[in-house]
Amino acid sequence: MATRVFGISAAWLALFLAVAGMPAHAQQETKRFVHPDGLFTLTLPADVDIRSGDGPVAVKAVSRNGWILTVQTGAANREIDFRGMISRLEDRYLGENLAWNKKVSERTARIGGLPALELIYDAARTRWQTIIARGQHTDFVIFVSAPPEVFADRGGEIHAILASFGTRPDEVPADRPSKVEAIPPGGSLASLAQVFSDPLLGYSIGYPADWIVSQNGEFSALFSGREGTDAYFATITTQNVSPPGVAGPAVAAEIAFDEHRARLAADSTSLTYAEEKPFAYDRGGVRLLGQEFLAHYAWNGQRFAAWVVVLPNPVQPVAHIFSYAAPEERFSTYRPIADAMLRSWSISGTEEVGAKR
């Protein structure tokens, strides 16, 4: 029988280090937008300004956080394929003195059960995430525009909105599942439709729609699949720790990293390290240098693999720890979700994050 391990090991959660302030999980308040003709729905943050569009623009959502989302709709034109739709958009928007200066990426995707293309374009100070989706009766074009640092800082929020996009059942092609992978900013493979966030926590992080989060001790959070699913045995833990008497963030992170390794060595057997190297964090104007390691070990009679990243807080003598652990045979299966969650991890660096001494 598979054993569930929380982060690295259960013993780590009893570590003597004083832990940084981490309030209870605060769910972001939302509101639901329904197209007047029922063509699509979106779940948006409650404080977003929703404006009715003109012509093909069905809705325009303006966030105080610095991003704008627009959805255009039109009758599905079977005489023109995705490539033709892209050519029309690029003729209109891409080029010198136009909205887009260069094309960054293009990939196939799905959203709301519909086949889609996701394209990223850059302008002087703005990045555009452009999604073209085709239903049985309706074509959809979704634009999300924001400065690159906003995409980095609010990526989880934007992703949750795109993941909430839904259409009428008769729009979904019969050969496509109605529940499919959503499109995340940055092109990750995992669907991070929920966001764990609180200003006093000092960071936010996205996690999959079908996963759950729980307070795993007073100052840590545990993410996993629901009980009864295979993903239940893959756990991702985030923690804030502050070693007593430490004056600066860098030293706090170094001590936490060394203590994490020592605790793992004490509580496991057959421990080997596959990787250990610096980890550079650069998101939303916050740049941090931490460390990461990948380990394989035996615990409670079973083989596990673990990936740990430790970063200093930008301001306080606090270390932020991200750890992913799973039975070795499941580790690679859920590693893409861990990768996506790590990329969504947004550390604010606000001075409200303090250590509990």
C-alpha cells in the first residue's frame, strides 16, 4: 500500500524552528459573468470592473492589479482555419507602430473543452496573451494584456480566470472531452485553477482545480489530490520558517536549507542526492537567490523522491520553503504540477511577513 508523506517527512513538520507568520487560507471573493446570450461564462475576482463590449467585444474586464481581459465572439467561420485567423490578427496588430512588436510563442491548447491556439506577443511595455478557440457554432478570441511583471506577479489569478471559462454543451466538439486542461500563463502543462493567497502570508501560489489545500501545522500549507485519487499520494508543502536569533533573510534561508537536509537524513534511510544547486527566483520585480535539491530515500518502508526549494524572504529573516514529495513510481507523473506550482509561486516581499519568535 502506498504511504503518504507530507512534504519531506512527517517529522519535518515538528521541526523546532520558530515559524513565520502564516494566517489561515483566505479564498479570494469572486463573481460570475454570464454572456447575455449564454455563449460563455467566466469567474472573475469580485473587485474587477466588468464592462459590456461593443460589436464583437462581448466583455472587457479591468483589474486593479494591472491586467485587462477582453473576450470577442463571432459565428464560427468554417471557411477560415486557425492559421487564417492568426494571419488576420497579425495583419491588424503585429508590426511597427502597431499593438504588438513581436511574437514570442505559439502552441496548441484547449479551453472550456474547445480546441484552441495560445499565442504570446510583446509590445514596448505590455505582454499580450492571445487565445483563439473554436466551438461548434462560435469562435472566441480572448486577449489578456498586462506588463510582464504583472503576468509574473498575478499569473495564478489570470490562470484561474482562464480555467473558469465555460461554454454551452453544444459548442464542445463530440470527439473532445468537456473537461480539459486549461491554459496557464507561461505555458505550463498543469491546470492551476485555484489560488492560495493572503497578504500577510507573503506569497501566493496556484494549485490544480481538483486538488485541496489544508493547514498542515500552524504555519504551513499542504496541497494534494483528494483522498481516494492517485494524486493523494503526491504532496506539495509550502512553509515559512525563521530560525531563532537570525538577523537577515539570506542566513535564515541557509540555516533552513541545512536543517531541512539534516532532518531528512535523520528521518530516512538509503538517502541519495541527485541534484543540489542554486535556485534563482525573478518574478514581479522580486529577485532572490536560494537553493534546491532533489533527493531519493526510504521512509516507512517505501521509496520516495523529493524536490525542495528554499528561498529567503526579500525583507524579513524568514525562509520560504517549497517541497514536493511522492512515492518514486509516482514522482515523475506529478512533477509537471509541482513545476507549474513553483512557477506560480509569487513572493511579495511585503514587510508584513514577520517571524514568530
